[in-house]
Amino acid sequence: MKPRVYIETFGCQMNVADTERAATGLRASGYDLCTSVDEADVVLLNTCSVREKAEQKAYTRIGELRAERPGNLLVGVMGCVAQLEGEAIFAQASSVNLVIGTRATDRIPELIERARDGEKRVLDLGERGDNESWDVSPVERHSPHVAFIPIIEGCNKFCSFCIVPYSRGRERSRPASEIVAEARRLQALGYKEIHLIGQNVNSYRPRVQDGLEGFSGATPFCRLLRAVAATGLPRIKFTTSFPRDFHPDIVTAIEENPNLCDWVHLPVQSGSDRILKLMRRGHKRSDYLERIQRIKNSSRRLALTSDMIVGFPGETDEDFQQTLELVKECDYDSLYIFKYSKRSGTPAAEFHDNVPETEKTARFLELEKVHRTAQEKIYRSYVGRKLSVLAERQSSRSEEDLSGHSTCHKVVNFRGDGTLEGEIVDVLVTAAKTNSLYGTLVGR
Ligand code: SAM
């Protein structure tokens, strides 16, 4: 019988995409992928290290796995914790058999082979090979209707708080010809929505122009958006955008192409220039607001979401007030708020973290309250409106309901049966909930 591998994924959409890629390679090398720890011969934890809690989760999970499955289960750690901690993982969790860095995804079959042959501690923190394929088999995708296409990996920004440049290496963009070909393949397979993903999608800079010929744009990313839109795929979303590299032509490309969806995720992290400078974001509050103006003045109503960090070292009450003001001004459809988490190896880890935990929590709650007020108003404004929704799955709340996303990336639930799954339908919104909308099917 073929050895069975179970991959458990934590963290961002890049980790989801890496899991899909790892599963594709494993199956091609004769492994079976299974859906639970109980059936597995090998368990791989695809880990996240962006905040301390996420990293702790990985170690907790290793302990749980050993308790659940004592005996000869092989346990591997992949992803960001693996890349950052390397050998140290073996010291901290002696039951781990494999440590697989973020650029070793395509070598996983050989690494597991070595562990199965009796090698006690298998470690690979190496770089990607030059001709490695980014291909993902449709059976390994996390959804049969929505697909992630990585267009850039790594990060060159070195924001002072962020571990990503250390865990994921330098930015590397995929040729547009490959991205467009993947979009076309997905379209032929019936996928209705793709997400172009990367830590900073709009910093996209491929080494070759293949696939961008004939498409104009102020930056390579704007050209890529137009090239992907030209495939005619019904819904195209992209995340995450980096403020400094957010060219207004991105909004123009959206305005020109109805299949570029009406949603922009533009993390700002703070509303205070002093803190933005300490964070080394490379943009000021006014630069950010200029970009937001273009988004808000678009001829299409574009949903806007962001990330914010509270309690960064040195953040005063006045800095925090500026963050509150910015959030009021931006009227975000959704805001992901994080309490600053010290990441060792980053420049900010050396700063004096003088904001007490209680103050971080108080700021978190206050910001959440201000944001919620704006969000509620926005969500209520959808009541009575018709939205185009991709029916993705049965709702987790009710067997009689389906759940999907609108083009503005709101979760929309509505009464409907399984035959609608995978279809784009019209839903009349009848109620606004905290983080979702509820409605009635009015057209297919
Ligand atoms: N590349 C994007 C950017 O910086 O704009 C997003 C990268 S990160 C994976 C996702 C979010 O996690 C960030 O936008 C930030 O708000 C949050 N984050 C990153 N490092 C953090 C830290 N040390 N403490 C708290 N939140 C953090």
C-alpha cells in the first residue's frame, strides 16, 4: 500500500498554496494524500510564524500529534517555523523527524523517503531549484470553485516588525505566461474565481516579459491584471497589495474589466507617521490616503479592507488616536487588527516594547469598536441590494443554506441546495450580520 500523508495547514493563503503544491508533488511521486491524522503514515504541519501565538500553536500541535498517534508515525514541520527555527526544532521537539523549509516544497517526496529509510533527522532549508514547477493538480486544490494562483513569493520590504522576509526569502515573480496559462486551465476546468496571491502582489516584477506583450499598464502588475482579465475568467481577485507600490492604474484596470472584482486589501498597519517610520513601511499616512482617495473615487464601488497593528513599541496614546482617526476616515469594509507581537530577528525586536499588554488589549478593543460601527453601517447599506454570489459550499450554520462570496468579497449566506454549488447566482440581501450578509436567491 502507498504511504499516506496528511498535511495540516496553518496561516496565510501562501501556506494553503504551498500545501496544494506539496500535495501535487507527493501524489506524483506515489504517495496518497489522506484527510485525517488517523489514516496517515506521515503528518506534515505547514506552519506560520507571523505572530508568536501562531508559532506556539505549531509546537502544541506536535505534542498533540504524538499523544494522538504514539508509535511509528513520521512527523514533519514545514513552512515558516521550519525555515526560521531549522535544527532548533529537533532540540525543542525531539519527536519531529523532518524539518522542511519554505523553499523545499518540491523536494518533500525525497525527504520523506530519507526519513522512511531510517534517517533520524532530515533537514532541508535550501533554495528552490531554478526550474521548479508551480503546478498544482486540480484534485489538491482547497476548493473546486475558487483557486489560488501564486504570482510572487517572498518579500523585500523588511518592515521592522515582520518576520516574512526571513521566513520566505526575497521576492521572486512568476512569468506572466505561466500565470495566464494556469488561469486558462482553471477556467477550462470550470473554476469561477481565482485569487492572484503573494505577500505583495503589486510588487510583481517578472524577469521576462512573456505573457505581458500587448497589455499596457503603469507597472508589470497592472499589465498582468489586464492579461489575466483578458482570459474571460468570471471573477479575479488579488491579495495582498503593498501601499507604497499601489499604483492608481490598478484601479483603472479594475474599472476597465468587470471580471476584476471590486475589492482591494491594502494593509496600512498604523495611522501615525512616527510609527509608520519606525515600522519602516516606506509610506506616510498622506501617501496611503492618496491611494485610498483613488479607490473611493472609482466609478465602481470598491470594497476596502486592511490590517492594523496596535501597541507597536513606542506607540503613544497620540499615535493611537491617529490610527483611530485614519480608520474612521477610511471606512473599511473589514479590518484585521493585531496586537504587536515581538518576532526575534526583526529590527523591532530590539526596540523597547514599552506598551503594556493591558494597554495593547485596551487599544485593540477600542479600535475594534470604532471599526465595527463603520462596518455595521456598510453591511446594512447592502440590505435591499442584489449581489452576484459564487455559491461555494453548504453553510456551516444550516444544512439548508449555501455560503459564498460576493465580488466585493463579503460572505453571503442564502437558502439553496447543493445543485447550485459552483454557480454564480444573484442574491437579494435581506439582513446584515456581524461579518456576513444573508439573502434570498433571485436568479441564476
Ligand atoms: N505583506 C503584507 C503587508 O505587510 O502589508 C502582509 C503580511 S503579514 C503575513 C499579515 C499581517 O500580519 C500584516 O499585515 C500585519 O498586520 C500582521 N503582522 C505581521 N507581523 C506582525 C507582528 N510582528 N505583530 C503583529 N502583527 C503582525
